Amino acid sequence: EAVVLAGGYRQMPSLVQLWREGALCDASVTASEGGATETFSAHRNVLAASSEYRALYVRSTSPDRSGPLTLDGISPAAMSQLLAFVYEGQCSLPSNALLVPVLEAACRLQLAP
């Protein structure tokens, strides 16, 4: 049974669409846990606005930084859902099994509701 986490701030629909298309993304976030690794594209301003942890990272890097922010111990599945929450204000977890990893990652990244 799917679990919906809601209550976040939804970005402008055009920005969400750009993110979904990977257009104008200027940041990469690599999530890695248990041998599974995936790199996600995002917008630096959205990342910085949504998380104190990511705001510190974005402020400490030059605009032309080519390397991704690497987050060990956060599964790609959890990171995918967190980005959906950041951009769309909610995410739909396919099962209860992903609930704890998503909430732990949100806490670790100091994700703003």
C-alpha cells in the first residue's frame, strides 16, 4: 500500500517540469547506500532553499562546480522521493518499507517542511 507524505511547499509548475526534464539543472546529488548509487539532477537554488545542510554545501562551492554532492548512507530510492517532496510538496512511497529511510534522510539533510 502506498504512503503519501504531504505538507511541503510546491514549487512553480514550470520549475517542476524543468526538473522532471533535467532542464537548466545546475546541481548533481549522488545518493549511495549498500552498493546502489544514483546521481540526480536538480537546481541549486531549490536545494539551498529546502535544506540547511544543502544550503551550506551550495554556498561553499563555486558556481562552476562540476562534481556532485555525494550522500553516502542515503538510498537512491529515498533520495528520489525526497527530491519529489522538495519540488512537488509531496511524495508517494510505493510501500511502508521506504518510509523510515525517507524520514531518516530528511532528518539528516535538515529538510525544511
